[in-house]
Amino acid sequence: MSAIVGIETFNNKPIKSIELKTWLNTYQNFPADNIQTWQKDNIFLGCHFQWITPESIGETLPYFDYHRQIAITADAIIDNREELLDRLQVEKSQWRSIPDSQIILLAYSKWGEKAPKYLIGDFAFMIWDEKQKKFFGARDFSGARTLYYFHDSAQFAFSTLIEPLFSLQNVKKSLNEEWLAEFLAIPNMVESVDMNTTVYKNIKQVPPSHSISVKNGKVALTRYCTIEVTEKLKLKSNEEYEEAFREVLQKAVTDRLRTFGKVGSHLSGGLDSGSIVSFAARELKKSNKTLHTFSYIPEEGFIDWTDKYYLPNEKPYIKETVKHVGNIIDQYLSFSRESPLDVIDDFLNVMEMPYKFFENAFWLNGINQEAQKKGIKVLLNGARGNHSISWGSMNLTYNYYVSLLKKAKWVQLYNELDDYCKNFKTGKSVMIPFIFKRAFTSFKSKTNNANSNLSDFLINPHLASKTKVFDKLKDFGLDVYGSPIKDVNQYRKNYYQHLYVWNKSGVANTKMSLRYSLWDRDPTNDIRVIRFCLSVPDEQYTTKGFERSLIRRATENYLPNSVRLNQSHRGIQGADTIHRMTKNWGVFIEEVNTLLNDSVMSSLVNTRVLNEAVLKLEKEPKPEMVFEENFRIVVRSLIVYRFLKRVV
């Protein structure tokens, strides 16, 4: 709900008021409902307040508790309020008015540095403990809110954004070569694997799932949360699993509707956002509120070139969901004549670092802008649903059939294949040999693919060798070769263990929220939902012949069958990217050719690889290029180049 800042100077060095004013002024371009500060001796806390929840209106933040001698500044929405207030023995008469920041303060007073383990929600906070003369803070388990810091022998300072830290004395902009090496070496959407670092050498960040303690001039980071479920949930029937699923998801959705403003949601034609919208619209109706939905569609004139399985324009399915669910005001946004090229500089302003979601940046920004105009304060999404509520890919389904075969559960396998064949209009004469082959064939990972030679990566080979980046990526468990997934359950487990898969969305959402004074919130990323979904037995995700079976069964009556049971079409984002860029294609290629001659870029990127990629793009723009390796190489190089021009 806020941008937070703070500083401690060591050796009783006074804080200069002029420096603080300059620091706070770096936030002046963002809307604020209030701006408050607190200072005592060599400690300063600040809060650039944006009200989201009813309890935040008029809240005092930073807040100093004279009885406990504890001060707090927080950027937080806590979702398990009632549970915490009960455990903290707060009088019920105060439950509706007590702000989330004071709940965090009370939790710290009771549990000390273990407090973050008890908090559910999106948060970053810092507490000054006067008695112990220390700072303590934390970032939520998935890093939904950012928390950067600078530390040297003279001071410790923290901020929601990076840029304000550079207004402090002796804090200089110096690029982090190792971070840039990771960005360029990683072929997928992950920017960096080391979550304590940033693109700047002397600016650190508190990683997701971590707390930070600063005492006697020393900084210590501790991981307080690891998502691991060892026991599977055992219920009596499919219906009980479905009911339990609805209960935990409804709780996560309802907790995220707490705002004095309007509520909106991203909406595609699929299961994840559709389920969130359905649960939210039903709940909002109870309080006479309407849900506003925002859907991105290709601009007029776009010709669908994709395979018939894919659906770049999901509007027909979205309309079906809106009609079935009700209590929705729907909006379809094509952002006519806008291109991802047009927003690179603006989005670098937002992100404060290079980014990889080139194709989506312009419409993500546009939807937030439209939501702000409508008075939206909470904007829901289902971005993490693939690994939680809609888990159960076809790969998992086939693995389940193989396990039934190996356990000689013939009747159960026959019934499952019967449902599968009805759903996919195929026969057992096709499926049974396929399952036998899968069961008794050894699958070997291919290493002779296009990415197998490290000299073919975007990163300059000298930089890769100097930073030992590929060794580092391997140590962090990141596969740069895109090898086939052998064990989907292990893949899912790793996904929730590795912190780097979360960070980019937390960075984007925090900084977009400051710009538009609204919060993106994802119920599919609720830790209670995640733990529940991890505890569900595999067969619940594969039974009845469906991939993603549990969510399809659990949303009966919540979603139209055309959406709920759809396995013939899948929405695809970014298919119209080249179409939007065509008018500026020549300028695009010209700028990329210019960066090939830039000495700084030449020290970072593999100019041979980049030049080969440019040659394959420059003749004529073709729509299918958007999903090709050459296009990815070129646009990421361009984004890094534009970023460097701003800071070097």
C-alpha cells in the first residue's frame, strides 16, 4: 500500500535533513494519499502512502509504539487478519479498524524474528527495535513487494525502489557485471538467479521468503519460509477434494477483495483467471459490488497465423465466462496502433532494470492505466495458476496411466482410458500401445540441441568465462539447455523451492502499483492454496480423462462448459507482436545494427550470435518470428542497450 524508506547512520552520525528531502522527492512523481516520516536520533523512517484497504485510510505510518519502543513502516496487505488477531488476543471491537502494519508490529512483539512465518499476504516491512538497537524486516514468501537496501561502514538504508537510494551520500551507480551476465546467459524468462543482487553492484535486495536483521552495523539475511509438503491429503471421494478445493480458493479470493475502492480482474478465456473471476464476482455480489474485468485482444486487422489449436483472440471464450458468471462489467482492450517498441524506455523507468517480457509490457501497462481510470484499487489475476490450481498437464496424465499399468490396476486403467478416449475422440487401440511404449521406453535427455554449445548463447563468451556464469546457473539448478522434463512432480517441487521464478512479477507489480495506486493480487499464489494443491494426490489432477482435472470438476456451475471442458483450444499471448511492429520495422533493425557497433554492448553480448540473428530478421518481418530464438536474442539485446544508454 506504500513506498517505504528508512536509514540508520552508524557511529551516531547525524542525518542531514537536506539529504532526506532529496530522497523523499524521488517519490513525488507517484500518487500519494499521505506522506509521513518519523525520526529519532540517527534513525529515520518514511512512508509514501497509497490507501488500498479500508483500515489504511488515515493510518499513521511510520508508527511508533511507545509502550513497546518499536517503530514500523510497511508496504503490506495481510490476508490472514482474523487468524492473527485471534492469536494475538486483540479485542474483537478493534478487528475492523486495526491496520495491517500494527498487526505486523504485534506479531513481531510476540514472536520476534519468527513473525514473518505467521504472516500471509503481500508485504515488505521494516521495524526499528529501540530496545535492541536493530532493524528487522521481511519480504513475503514470493516477493510480491520489493525491498532494496544499501549498506556500508557509514549507513544502512532501504527503499521500495532502487532510484531513491542513489540520492544518498556516497551511493553511486555502478553496474553489476555478474547480474548482467546472468540476464544474458539465461534463455528463459528468469532475469537472475541470485536474489540478493540487483543490476547495480552496491544495491542489494531482500530475497523472497527472507527476513533481514541489521545490528551493530552488520546485515544478516535468513530464509524463513520453504514450501514443502511431505504428506498427501487423504479424502474419501472426488467430491470431497472438489469441495476442499473450492473452499481454499474462495478463501484466498475473498481475502483479496478487501478494499474501499472498486475491484477488477484480468480475464482471459482460460481456467485460471476465469475461476478467479467467478469466485470474486459471486462474493462481491453479496456486498452489492460489481467486478470489472480487463481483457487484452489483438488489434483490428491482425490476421491469425497460428495453428488452429492456439487462440490469439480469446474474446469468444471470455464472453462465455462473463455471461455465465454475471455481476461483471467487461472491457476488451486492443491498444490500437501501440507496439512493444513504443514502451521500452517507459518500462525501463518502471522496472529500473532490463526486462524480458517484451511482448506483454505495453498491454500490462495499458490495463493498469485503464483500471486506474475506473477507480480500481485491487486488480486480481491468476498468473501462478499453472503450478497450483490448474496443475495437471497431459504429461502428468500419461505418467498416471503408466503407473496404473505398472501396478497392474487394469480395471482402473481401462476406466480412465475410456474417459480419456471419449474426451479426445480417440480409441483404446491408439492409447494402449502409446502407454505401453511410454512405460517401457527409456527417455534420454537430448543435449545436441541448438543451445548445447555455450558459445551460441547471447552472452559474450569472455564475459561468461570471466564471471563463471554457467557454473553459477547450474549450482542454482537452472537448466539453460531446455532439456525435457523427466519428472513433472520434481519439476513442480523445484519451482516452489527456487526463489528466482517469482522475482520478476513482484518487481513489475510493485512498481506498476506505485504508478497507478492499485495492487495486482493473485489468489492462485496464496501460500495456503499452494500448500493445499501440493498436498492433493496426483490422480486428482488426472482423473476422468482430463488434464487439469481437479479445477475442471471443481468449477462445474462456476464456469461455462465451453471454457471449463475446453481442451481443443489454448489462448496464446504475443502472436500479434510482429504485426504491431511492422510500421517501425526499419527503425527497429537500424537501431539494432547501431548497437552492434557499441563498445560496451560488444563486451557484454556475443556479437556473432546477435549479428546472425539480425540478418535473419532484417529482410522482411514475418508474424511467426515472434516465437523464434532470433527475435528473442535481438529484442533482449535492444532492451539491455537502451538500459545502458540511461546509466552509463
